[in-house]
Amino acid sequence: MTGRKYQPAVPISEMSKMIGVKESTIRKYIKENKIDRRGDNARIKLDKVRDYKAQHKYTRYPSAAIARELGMSYNTLKKYWNFKSKDEIATEFGKAAAYVQGTLEDTISSVAYDVDTILQSIHTLYMKGLDKFDADLTYGKGTFYKGKNMFLEPPKGGLFDMYPKNCPLTKDVQALSILPTDKFDLKFNSVIADPPHHIQKKGTKGDNNYNMLDSYDDICKAYRTISQIAIHTIKAHGIFVLTAPALMNADESILEKIKAYIADHFKILDIFILVDKNIPKKIAPTEEQPRSYKSHSYFLVFEKREKPWGD
Ligand SMILES: C[S@@+](CC[C@H](N)C(=O)[O-])C[C@H]1O[C@@H](n2cnc3c(N)ncnc32)[C@H](O)[C@@H]1O
């Protein structure tokens, strides 16, 4: 059973027939991968109700007969009938499975509303018992290590930033520039990086924010440098966690750019979607970032290939 086979929008019994895998194997997969099946089931019901409304162009209040037809209780029907886009589906582990189509691959993903949940999941699923990354390439203010349930230790001796002087822990943070971008020094088993995500023109309010760069090209350049460092410092089968914005220029998503930078050296293991419930107005879509920051960002998890592709 692989992530590719799991179908979040299909009931388990149907999924079993569809993909030719036993129901018990699917249930085991759900448990091991901490997939929030309760959230998935809620979305299946919501889809059913929305499809029904759309097909029947039904605007009146729902009836008990419709509930029977859809195989759910009247209260459940009412709940999803009146579901607004701002309503949230209750999730069991605070994360839910979904497909992100047209991104790096049609990988199964987890949706969460906070960084802690995502880091915790990455830790459980991919960190092989380690309690810290070997290196953080963009330490910044160190918020990854300050969450409410934070369990991750900051990697002593492995803290880097482009601007170490701006980091509160200045003396422990080293300049990113000491890491190689063109020769190999394979010393890390696990690396995390959280490059700047937003565009803000120089001279405008907020342009001194460490999460802002001046143009889409500058953001791509930052990703290119970080990718080169990962390629040259992470050992075979090591883990690389990279955050990315839901950012596009006119015809390309930054995820495609990232793929072009690293696919020869890394394979994608997972994509986590961080949903931002409160997007500040200043980063709402603009002419320069037309589809820009769509109230979510990504935590991409990669594994270093044994050998580069094509070697
Ligand atoms: C989103 S913040 C990192 C937040 C960090 N995870 C934290 O918890 O505070 C982006 C970081 O990238 C660094 N940075 C700025 N420009 C960069 C560039 N061109 N290349 C790489 N890193 C850059 C910033 O100094 C900042 O620490």
C-alpha cells in the first residue's frame, strides 16, 4: 500500500475494490500514517451533499427523504447542507489527508493549521527516531523550536542563516555562506529550511521583514541557493524538509521551480499543507503575485537519492 493508492474521497469498502487492497491493509495504512479518516469521512459526506444540491438545483430546506437517499442521518444532512466555506471540518489529529494535484507529484498530503502539528508528523513519519535536525539553514527567530508543544531541539552546531546578525541567538547562528553550493561535504542526515515566502517591494512597509524578498526571481534565487546547499551537504537517504509558498509568477508555480532544482538528487516523500486561517491583507494577491499567497503554504519532505538521477 502506498500513499499514491490511498483515496481520501472514497469510502474504505469502495477503495478496497478500486485499488485491489484489503480493507484491513487500508486501515493499517491509515493508522500508521496518522491519516485523519474522520476528517476524510466528513469531506466525503460534504461532497455528497454538495453534489446532490448541484445536481438537483435544490434550494429548499432538505428533507428526511433526501437524508435516506444519501444514506445519512437528517442531522448530518442538515449540517453539511448549511456548510459555509469558512466552516471547518473537525479533524481527529488536527490534520487531514488530501491530494494536491498538479504540484510536484500527486502525493498524498496532510493539512494542518499549525506548524507544530506538521513538524510533529514529519518527526514521527520520517525522522527515524531523531529528536532534532542536523541543520536548520534559515534559523531566523527560531520559531520552529518555540511552539506550544514543541519537542524539537534546535540543532546545536547546526544553526545557519543568511543574516545571522538578525537572529536573536546571534552567537550560535553561523553564516549560510560557509556551507558549500558547488562541492560535496556530505555531513548531514537531516536538514530543514524555511526561505522567505513573500514579495514586497523595497521601500514599502514590511520590506524589512525576514520573510520578504523584492521579486519572484529573488525568491527563486534563494530557493536555488538553499537547494544547492542541500544537494552538497545531505548524505544519501538523508531527509530534507523545505517550506514553500503557494506562489506563482505568470505561468509557473514555485513548486515546479523547486522540482527543477532538486529532482535529480532528491525524491519527494510527502507534502504537508499549512493552512493560514488569517491572511494579512498586505500579502493578498497583487498584480505581481496574481495567484500568489492562497492562504496556505507547504512543508515538502524529500529524501536524498543514493545516486543522482541519470548517473
Ligand atoms: C521565513 S524566515 C525563517 C523563519 C524561521 N523558520 C523562524 O522560525 O524564525 C526566512 C529566513 O530566510 C533568511 N533569508 C533571507 N533572505 C534569504 C536568501 N536570499 N537566501 C536564504 N535565506 C534568506 C532570513 O534571514 C530568514 O531567517
